[in-house]
Amino acid sequence: MSEKTTKRLIVGNWKMNPSSFKEAEKLFIEITKLISHIKKTDIIVCPPFLYIEKLKKLSRKIQLGAQDSFWENGGAYTGEVSSEMLYNTGIKYVILGHSERRQMGENNNFINKKIKGALASGLIPILCVGESERDLEHNYFNFVKTQLLECLNGISKNSISKVIIAYEPIWAISSTKDRKDAKPEDCKEMTIFIRKILSDKFGSESSRVKIIYGGSVNDKDAELFLKDGGINGLLPGKASLDPKKFSKIIEICETLNK
Ligand code: PEP
């Protein structure tokens, strides 16, 4: 399956926003209205855990995802939410290894366990990888390679097509101080590299893995990234909190899917 024939997806990461369910509901309903005509794009919204169950009842078109999950299914793990609990709530996707969680201490070994837990529970993990800077010696390729190999260690060839990879260069994410804009070429060279690593490790099954891009994507540059970034979709953070911008990104994706 090539990047051209795969159905594209747009994943909105709400992060720790908004601050009440009332606001979350309003935002979600506005998005739902604006995307009612969309048919060919998979739309996923990842709100805070607390809002998931109620939002799920408000739209059949928008699929819900979580922003993290724990690897054990139950027990003495204060504060954690398991993949199994999410699956039983009707969730299909979970973002794992986001750079903001890595900054709080999450490492590749933790993320690897979470990916295995998510797959075992029937969830589709969206594994985030990405370097904090682009050095002239190109060490950032090795950095991303290590993230991929350690996070996907022990995942079988049969399961790899169920994993989505999100390339999110930290230097381009909106929450990074003095961030810089990434270009579709930056994204394309990394997606080619990621595909090579996956192919070396998992063989032909890896061609079915979807790779998406996130890093301050908005309604102005979404088309360029989708056309020239070598990707199967986008993961907007900040822009997913603005119904007009988020729905415009989805609209752009839909047009390219035709
Ligand atoms: C993210 O952190 O997942 C992200 C892509 O955020 P933003 O679009 O706000 O940079």
C-alpha cells in the first residue's frame, strides 16, 4: 500500500485542553458540524481522558483517541489508565511517546511496554518520534532510529501494520520555545528514513504502516505537507483547538483524497 492509496487521517491532539467539559463539548460539536460532509478522511480527536466517554456519544464520524495509556490492565498503579479500560470505553487510538511526556521522564523502554499493552488490548498506537534539533552532522537520524528500534522492540511483523508513526520534530512543535517552521522537505527526508528503518526491521509488512506529521501544522501549510511531505496524514495540536482551522485542515485532506 503506497502513501497515495492509503486513506489519509487527521489526528487532533487537544493536550491538556480545554479546562471544562462544557468547553470541550462546544468545541467538539462545532468541529462535528463543520466536518459533516467529510467522507474520505479518517478524523480522530484525542481529548483529555476525562472527556472521552461523553464526547464519544456526540459523533459517529469523529473517532476518539487517548493521549497516553499504561501497559498493565489493572492493579496498584495510582493515577494510570490502562489500554484495556480505553478499549472498553470504545476508544480505537492512543498517542504514545509524545515529546511532552518524554520531557516528563518517559523513556523508550516505557513507551515500548505501552505499545505492547495497547496492541494487546486492541488499540492502535500512534507512536511519536522526533529529534529536538537538527545538527550539521546529521546525528538526528540516529536519534530517531534509536527511538524507533527501542520503542518497537519485540513487536511482531504481524502487528507492525497496526502501528501509526507520528514524526514530530520537537523544534517545530508550538510549545517549544524559539521554535522554527519545518518544511515539507524536512518531513519527507525523515519519512523516507523511517520507512527504510521499518523495512529493514519488519520487511514488506512495514509498507502498510501509516506515517503522519505533526509540528505546528495549520490550515495554511497543511496542503504542502500532505502533498510533498511523503506522509499519510497530520497530527495538529494547537490548530485542533480551533474548529475553523481544524476543519479546514480536514477539508484540505479530503480534497487530496479524491
Ligand atoms: C503536538 O504536540 O502533538 C503538536 C503537533 O502540537 P502543535 O501542532 O501545537 O505544534
